[in-house]
Amino acid sequence: MTLRLPDAHGTLRAYEPRAEPRAALRTPTAAPAAPLTSRTVFSAAHVVADPFADGSPDAPAAVDWDATLAFRRHLWSHGLGVAEAMDTAQRGMGLDWPGAAELIRRSGAEAKAVGGRIACGVGTDQITGGPLAAVRSAYEEQLALVEDVGAQAILMASRALAATAQGPDDYLEVYGHLLRQAAEPVILHWLGPMFDPALEGYWGSSDLDAATATFLDVIAAHPGKVDGVKISLLDADREVDLRRRLPRGVRCYTGDDFHYPELIAGDAQGFSHALLGVFDPLGPLAAEAVRVLDTGDTAGFRALLDPTVELSRHLFQAPTRFYKTGVVLLAWLAGHQRHFTMVGGLQSARSLPHLARAYELADRLGLFPDPELAEERMRTLLSLHGVTS
């Protein structure tokens, strides 16, 4: 049946949903698929809210743990790694540290049970500021938990450090302290202010060239403790320049949700691995594309992944930090959860025309395992906003 979807001007237009999903979509299994070989690929996964919890806007996040863990099994079933407790999981936007800690414990145990790869975010969201010693202690507490569950650590950018640091030397001191005590090589995460305005001036400068120099100084001082770096600046040229300057053996994980196909494909001088929020809704298709790349078929990889960029750019359009709303919408439409409700009520952070366009772009890509279910749920959402068939 035809849907009437609102555009950015409020005009309703007819859209005919597709009848079949992509062939790569399949029912999740208990054990992960064979690992991807040419690239290391993590999907930063969202959390599923508990819509029946009797909470308030100021109460701790209520999470549906069964649905949240089931979604991680879905990602593992396609051979993807899970990047846990990252900004995609609403870290710092509804999910506090106690909630993130519980998420890390549960997902770490689930990863062990099914043999899935997992890396977890280490931050400082127990505090909002304070002296550098407090920032170090907050990082240390979270690093200890992540290592205790057997997960790889991702040292996330810290709002508290950004508010406290007086310059590059403070970043060198804090990160050097953490890298010296890390049991295993970590991933360093540089999240730009487009994802979190509180991180403006990270690494001690708003000048990105100066910030990059400090970032590279941190890595150069401890190359054996850095597995890789995750760059989320939405600047492909800067990422390519940085990855060419990394010490041998240190990976670059793209976090660029605008240019990921070209960055993962790479060039004659190298390529990026991936740690991406958009690989939450694109999980099966992303895995299919990387398996094609595993055979050496770069053109086939680009043919599969390039058409997804329009959807990704739509989801991550400014204000970029609200991309999670579109991600959760698509999880609901795809049948991974029973509702379109988010921690902190962020399901209201995007307009109906934005959500309608996300549905259309995802449907055209064949991302919904059950297109009829997706159509029915989208029709319900439209009717709640006053759109009649």
C-alpha cells in the first residue's frame, strides 16, 4: 500500500514501499558469523529503553536489557564487533555512568557467551569537572571495569578534561598516565564538537592542526599501548592525513559517518578500519560489503556501501548529536524492538519529516527484514502525527 510521507515543507507525497528486503538480511543466530578479515569493523550500538518503567526526566535511565542484548547478538551474528557504551548508546545524553557500567557488565558477559568481539567506552561521566587528579581517577575507575569484564578499552574524549585542561600538556599528562597503566592496547577516541559541543578545543586547541599534533604526540610516546585511533571529525582529508602519520602498527578506525566507504576502501598508502554509529542500522549490509572487500573486490565493496551514504548523511545532519533518534527509529521499524521510545525521551529530538525521510531511504536500501512490518509501524507513527491514509 502507498504511504503518504511529509517532506521538509510539510507537503504529503505518495511513496510505494518495496516488497522484499535485501538478501543479506537473515535471522540472527546464537553464534557469530565468521570474522571479517580485511578490516576490523565495530558497530557502535544503541540501547533500548524500557517504555514501561515509571520514571521521570531526572531519574536514571530505564533500559530494556533483553532487547538491548538481543541487538548486540544481531550485530555479532553478522561478524561485526560491538563498540559498547559509546555516544550511540546515549552516553552523556540520557545514560549515566551507573547505567553505562551495567551495560558494560552485561554486554561483556554476553560477548563471552557467544564469542563476540567487544570494545567498551571509558570516560569520566561520573564527574563534571574538577582538578586533573579527579579526571584521572574517573578514567581509572572506568578503565578498571572494562578490563575486568575482558573487553578492549576505548578511551573516550572527556567533557571534564575539556573543561579542566589548561593546554596540551594536561592532555599529555592524563593520557600518558592512563596508557602506562592500561593492561592491553586501547583505542583512542577523538570525538569532534559536531557530535558533542562540550568537546570544543579538545587536545588543548580549537586549531585542528595544533590539536592533531598533540594527539600524535600522545600516541608517539606510547605506541605499544595504542591499538588504534577513532577519528570522528567528519573531515575525510584530515583523517587520511592523520592515518598516514600514525606509527606503524597503530590502526585508524574511521568514525566519519559522511565518508566511510572511501576511507575504508583506502588508497595506495593505506586504509581505515571502522568504528561507526551508522553501522548500527547498516549492520548486515556493512558486513556484506566488507566480506566482498575481503576478496579484494574494492569496486564491489563501493557498489554496496556507496548508496548508503545518503541515508547516513541524513541521519547525522546537524545538529549531529541527535543522530541517535534516527538510529532507534530504524531499529524499531526493522523489528529489533517493540517501540519507538528512547532514554531521556529523545525520540522527539527529530521532526516527522526527518523521520519519514529516514524511513524512505532505509526502505529503498532494503534494510528492513520485514518490509510489511516496517510499513505498518511507519503508518502508525504517521497517524499519531495526524497523517491519515
